[in-house]
Amino acid sequence: MFLATSNKLKRLLYLSYIGNVGAEELRRGGREVTTLLADLPAGFKLLVDLGRLEFMDIACAEELGKIMELLDAHGMELVVRMIPDSSKDIGFNLLSLFHYRHKPRTVTCRTMVEAATLLSL
């Protein structure tokens, strides 16, 4: 499952990957992200939650790249990734090199408390 939601007042986009995630599901999620970005100003922050990810299909790499490019084009300022288990880091750093032209500040946290503190939530 892929969950995307936003908090306009906090200028925050939240993306959560839950269970087993496939490319088609992520493709639909990309459309949701597009809709959510309409309400967020440039300079928004992104919180990526991989705490409940079990498996992501390798075919998701292309869709992840498209979402990254969309976020970058909309003026994302900060990326906070919550990855409690380093074996579930599915290559976001590598993908970032190719899909973030504006090179947003990126931080990886092991807990949601650490991520929330960093984001002043």
C-alpha cells in the first residue's frame, strides 16, 4: 500500500509505504501526490515513512523517479526519510542523484520521533 497525505499549515507532504508495494499502486499514488502538491507552496518538506514497508517491487524504481522529479519541480526544500531497518532502504539515495535537480537537503532517521523532532512537528 502507498499512502500520501499532506498538512498545508505545516507545509508537509507525508508518503508512507506499507506492506508490499507494486508499480501500478505507486503509479496511482503519483497521481495522488500531484493533487496534494496543488495545496502546498514551494519550500515544502517531505516525510517518507518506510517503517511498515515489507517489500517493494524493483519495477517501482521508475515510478519513484517520476514522483521525485515531480516533488523537485514543485520546490521541495527538505526530505526526511524514516527508515528504521537499513535493509529496507530501497536505493533512495541513488535515485535522488538522478531525479533531484535542485538537490534538497536530505536526512535519514531511524525513528518517527527523531523525524518529527527534525521537522518541528
